[in-house]
Amino acid sequence: MPDDSRVRAGPANALTYVAALVVLGLLAGCRLPTTVYGRLVLKPGEDGDVRLARVELHDTTAWDSTPLYETAPDTGDLYYRVSFEFPVVAPGPYYVRAWQDRDGDGKVSDGDLTGVCGGPHRPGWPGEPVIVYDRWTVDAGDIEMATYQVLEVNATGAMSQSRDTTTFAYSFNHDVLLSSLAVAFPGQPALPDPNAPGDKIADSTYLSGGWTMGDSMPSGLHQLEFRGMFRDSSFVLRAAVLVR
């Protein structure tokens, strides 16, 4: 009587072989030209149209670097949610930057609409890197777009006609709580202004006046250092002011 064990095993082996081919086929179907895709999402409460942004891939954390790749989002999508895709890129780590240059100055600046991977964009943080492997599609996820806010101070100085008193004027581009202002005259140690601390309203001008040394005041480059709180974070801003 013939041994039919192999006869019964044959169809099972065949089915296993076919299943393996199907799995391999599915896996092979995932292997496309190296692609990065994702979505731009407007942060709740923000005004803007994310379709007007551009999306860039950088290989460095520096925001002023030249992007290696650049693309426009799908303008047919919604103003608050739009898809983007880089169909062919080289493998490697990238930083994704989405940016709308609202003021047209050619650089990321206060008031622009920006977004990065992994959380809201903030000064000094380029987002989390996206690792791109050869011939694989990579989802960069949702890039939340919000108005970029960076604190800036504008300061000037002037000497009285009699040249015995110096006065400084300064303003911030955002509301801040100023905790201290120190002024360093040329060749002198920094001196605190006891009247400076307090709430400062954006675009309002404040004075630090009455600086005198009992004689002619020095001219040249003066250093002003501002410390305080902005958006629940501490800040230190320094300004070089030329007084003639």
C-alpha cells in the first residue's frame, strides 16, 4: 500500500507557498520610490490658510539653511487641513519645515505661519527629525501650523544738548513682563534701572532716562540687557545702542 503522507502534505505546502508569495507581494507593493508625505493642520484658534504655505526638507537644524527639497501642498484641500508629498527624496534624516512668508522678507520672522514635526514651532527648536529609508514611504504626520512669535526689542539712545545726561528709549514687539534692565556705558560696569520693571505693552515706547555722571556723558556703544517673561518663558535680550 503506498504511503500517501506526501500526497496529503502537498496541497498544504502549496498553500503555504502561495501565502508566502502573497505576503511578499504585499510587502513589495509597499516599496515605492523613496517618499515623504504628511498633512498641514491649522492650529485651533489661528487665522490663516495652510494651502498658502510651502513645505521644505532640511538636513540641518539651522532654519536659515537652504532646503534640500521643497514642495507645495495640495491646493484642492481645505484651508485648515491640506496634504503634501515629496515623491522622490534621497534616504536620510530630515527636518520638516512648513512656512508661509507672510511679510515677504524671505526669512522666517515674527508673524509668519510656521510648523515643524513633533509639536508647535518655537525659536531655537527645529522639530523632531524624520528618518527616511531607501525606497520606503514615510508619514511625517500632522504638522501643526501657527503664527511664529519671536520677541524683539528696539532701543535707541540720545544725549542731552548739554551732554551731561543720556536717555534711552525702547519698545517690544509683544507684551512682556520686564523684570530688569541693565545699562553698561562704554568702559563702565552695568548699572540697573530701578524704574524699568513692570508690564510692557507691545509697540509702546518706554524711557530709561536721567542717566548722569556729574560730567560729560560718554559717547559710543552702550549695551542694554533686558530680562523678563514672555509667553510663560523667561527671556534675555541684549541691544547695542550707539550714542553720539
